Amino acid sequence: MEQALTHENRFALHRLGRPARITLMAALLLIALYLGGLEWFMRGIVTTPPPNARPADAIVVLTGGSARLDEGFDLLNRGLGQKLFISGVYHGVEVKQLLSRWKKADHDGLDCCVVLGFEADDTIGNAHETRKWMEDEKFTSAYLVTANYHMQRALLVFHTVMPDMRVIPWPVNPEGLNLADWWRNPGFRWLILHEYMKYLVTLAWSPLAWMEQP
């Protein structure tokens, strides 16, 4: 039975014209490459911060969730950076809103060390905004705080825009995201696939992308 089906499939394939066969094989190859790349991308997601973390010059948080801000404030409180830079703050967001939890925790003395960046509206903008701020501060190293699924693309962009500075990943795990079965949740499925596509675009955009891969 299996042999007959295989023979029938081969016969059907040969009935297609040469251009159609080439198109079909190319489509199957692209699908295989896409799925293989997705598996590679998922395996590259880092979910744990570096062990035995040592102080850097700064802590950089890319906005996108309260968990990232909380993590950035915690790193500053632990002395892992001289200043905290929050990049990509939307225009109109009050400083008091972002720092309310920090103030309530009796950390007012460190308010001088928290800086907000309002210019960036995407990851590339985050990198350029951060580079300018770090150059002004004469900083050369920073912890980068963002979501775990976003970290690979963020590092790729930051390494391209500021290759002379040391960027240390500090991933934040979004609440409810289980990387073991992310495809079961429609919301997270879209999130991961969308991020994967943006990562592929970033690989093509960055002239230093391949050299920056570990």
C-alpha cells in the first residue's frame, strides 16, 4: 500500500511541468529553512541572567513592560550600574508614573541616577539613543534589560550600533510565557513568530550581524 502511494505521488510529480516542479521544490526548501531557522532561534533564547554578575557602568532598560522596569530598578539598587537609563519612553508619560514604585520603596536618594530617553520608538532607535547617552556619560559597558524573546534581536542591533561598547544581556521572562509550548497559546504564538521575522530582517539589515554571532 505504502509503495503504491509512493509510486502514485512520484507519478503526480512527474506530470507537473518543469517550472512547476522547480517552484514546488523551492517552496518546500524555503519552508524547511524557515522552520529550521525558527528552531535555531528558539534554542538561542536566553532565559537566565549571567551568574556572578559584576558591576557595569550602566543599566539600560528597553520599555515594554513593568517587569523590565522593576528588574532595572533592582539592578540599580544592587549596585550593578552607576546609572539606570530607560530607553523608548513614550512622549507624555510622566516621570512620576515610571518612578512611583521606586519612590514608594524609599529609594529617593537614587532618583538622580535614573535617566529617561524619549527619542526611540523601535529597537534601532533604542540602540542609537543609548549610544549617545553612554558616550555623553563616558560609559563603556551596560547591562541590557529586555524580554527574553527580544534579547537576541536587541543584542544584534546594539552590537552593530555600538560595537566598541560591552553589552551584557539581562533577560526578563514575561509572565505566562512558557517557551516549551509557546505555540499552544495564540497570543504568544503570534508574539514569537513576529519576533522571529523581525530578527531575520535584522540579520539582513546589519552588516556586522554574522560577525557578532557567538
